[in-house]
Amino acid sequence: MLKLKLEALGHPTPSDVALSAQEKAFVDAVRLLASKLDVPHHPNHLLQLEAVARVVHDRLSPAAQGRKPVVGKPFPFDKGNDEVSSNDPALDLPMRILRLLQIQSLRELQTHINETIVAVQNITANPKTDTKLGKVGR
């Protein structure tokens, strides 16, 4: 079915194309795809292809389809009096962004830890009441 659609559009079919990973056409295609997905340039096109695959997986996986887009007011990176890099002002904004990404990562980790604690407590924290002894617990 895909082969017929490709042929109808005048594109080469997979059996017509035989590219090696080192051919210029392949490298150019990886670079073009990366630029369309806003993946940063990397000298090694195979590493850049891995990054493209991760971006596609993150955006198109079933888990990503269920996520709601982030809405709200953008965070004002340029405002604030907490200078991160006093030696180089050009590094200040990237350092702030990295700090916020680290905080987000730590928050997600803490959420997973809390969910694990709750799951374990649901299993273990089930006190049995012995009304004959008048005690709660074991």
C-alpha cells in the first residue's frame, strides 16, 4: 500500500533506494530532518539521527499522545536578581534554564518516590484489629 502511494507521488520506493549510512544523501537527509525537528547539529550524523529518533519517540509514542500540552504564562528567564554566572553573562540564561530543568527532573523523581511509598504503604500498612485483646496491629 505504501509502495503504491510512493510511486503515485513520484517518490522512490524502499526497494529502489539503497543508501549506506555514510552516503552524502543519507547524511543530508538526517541533517534536514534534524533541522525540521529543531534537533541541534552534531558533527556525527548517526548520533544526530539517534537524537531525532528520541524526539520522534517522545512526541509520537502512545504515552506522549495522552499528555496534555503545557499551557500558561511563560517563565520570565531574563528577570530576577539571581545571577548564576558572574564570570560570563552569556552563560547566565543557559545556566538558569539548566537549573530549572534540574528542578523539574528532581520534582518528577520526588513524585515517583512518593508514588512508590504510597504503593508500599497500601500493601504493608494494613493493621488488623484484634478486638479480644483490645490492640490494633500485630
